[in-house]
Amino acid sequence: MMNELVILSGKGGTGKTSLIASFAVLAGGSLVTADCDVDAPDLHFLLQPQIQEKHEFIGSKLASIDLDLCSRCGLCSEHCRFEAIGDDFTVDGLACEGCGLCVHVCPQCAVSMKDVVSGHWFRSITRCGPMVHARLGFGEANSGKLVSKVRQESRNLAEHARADLIMVDGPPGIGCPVIASLSGASMAVIVTEPSISGLHDLERVLDVCLHFDIPAAVCVNRYDLDVTFSSRIQSLTRQRDLVFLGRVPYDPGVTRAMVHGQTVIERGRGPAEDGIRQLWSEIQALIDGLHGTET
Ligand code: SF4
Ligand code: SF4
């Protein structure tokens, strides 16, 4: 039975990536990792994937006018509500929304839609097993579509490798990419930090999980930076009848480990290590529980 664990934070800067990389080490094989933060991927800094396959991601289409066929009738320009067709009947690639209307109104069949390479996705191998990751091109939209692609490919890879678990590094926020990273997941783990913004972002991302009926559990990273807020987060989690997984203390060794391209677990003992090990054992218990409820 394969499970998909999505790790979210609701916002950047919570230390989620270092936790995920540590979990990947602790999982000890039979794991596929998927980095779904396609706008600003950073898991590769710690897992250092060796790319085995690189694929283009076609995220959209743009209109293209064949000026040899074009009679300059102006119909396409009149109908384009995005004013993407200039007086010289060339298409402004930044303005074109790819709606395709100009193709239909052109009496000369001079317009066609061309694929746009909006980014790339990769199949790689890391010291913790296979990994699927991606990078969206600068200024490109459709990150939700690319996230769906990364998830689909990670499932294919997990089936092929007979892996038990896919661990998904989810994007920040609560928008379309987060929804794409959550859909059909077995469970979400939300990493938060003890601050007012951490608390608000946690509530927002919990609402998304609830809406999509994804079981969610919560942990606080660097909890001792504000123990009052840590307690408030813990209380909120329990009020909402969710599992509170635990807390990880602030540890300057986490940054030192990252600078060396290592996880906290690999770098050696420090205040954060015990907390992370404890979190992982709680997560494993929840994953085992998912198996239990389905059998
Ligand atoms: S595809 Fe749509 S947005 Fe693009 S040029 Fe044609 S009508 Fe305008
Ligand atoms: S509708 Fe077709 S023929 Fe007319 S200006 Fe546009 S591309 Fe040219």
C-alpha cells in the first residue's frame, strides 16, 4: 500500500525543507520524494539530486500568425480582448492568453496555436531514493499544472520502484499549487512557526485540508523562539480535533548543516535532532494508522 504524505507550511521560512530532508533520511528507503514548490524549489540543495531525465513542461499555447497567409483583414485583432495582436499582425507573447479565438475567426486559416515550454521537470536519484522535481520558467503561470505533473510522475516512479511512501514538499500559500499538491493525498503535515503570521497561515492551510477532506497533523518548528505562541498553536490544533505531532527547538546547527548540504540527522547531534526524530516517529505511527483504517 502506497501513501502520499504532503508537507505544507502555509508560508515560507518555517524551516519546512530542512525537516523534509531529515524525514527523507529517516525514512530509510522505499521512498519517492516530490518537490512541488515549482516556483522556488529548494529541496535539491539538501538532497542533491543527480538528474537522470529532463523533460519539457508545456504549460500553455500562444497564437502565431503566418504572415504569408494573412490578408490583413483585421478580424483577429478586433476580436482579441487582450489586445495581443499588433498593427503589423504579429502576436505579443506577453499579452496573448492563449484563448484560441483568433484561430476561429481567421478566414484565411493563418493563425495556429503553438506550444509554450513553461518549465522543465526532472527524474532524479538522491541518497534517499528517487526524486521528481521541477522548475517553472521565469514569469510563467500554470504552476498548479506543473505541480500535478510532478505528483503524477512521482506516483509512476513509486509504482515502478514499489515504494511505500511518496513524500511531497508542498508549495507555500493556499492557492492553486497547494490544492494541486494536496488532491488525493493520504495525509498532510503542516509545519508552522510560533508567531502571529504562523498562527494565521496555519488556520488558512488547515481550512484547505478540511475542505478537501485530507487528514492533517501539525508541528511547530523553532518552538522556543516564542513559547506562548507555540502553546496557542498547540491549543488551536487540539480545538480543531487534529493531531499535534510535536515541537522542534531552535538550533543554529540546522543552518550549519544546510551550509554543508546535509540534514540535521546526518550532521550529528544537536537540540533539533531529537525533536525531528520524535516527529518522524509520530508521523510513521499516523501512516501505519492509515493502513489500519483501510484494512
Ligand atoms: S489566442 Fe486569444 S489572446 Fe491570444 S491572440 Fe488569439 S485571441 Fe488574442
Ligand atoms: S484574421 Fe487572419 S487574415 Fe485576418 S488579419 Fe488576422 S490573421 Fe490575418
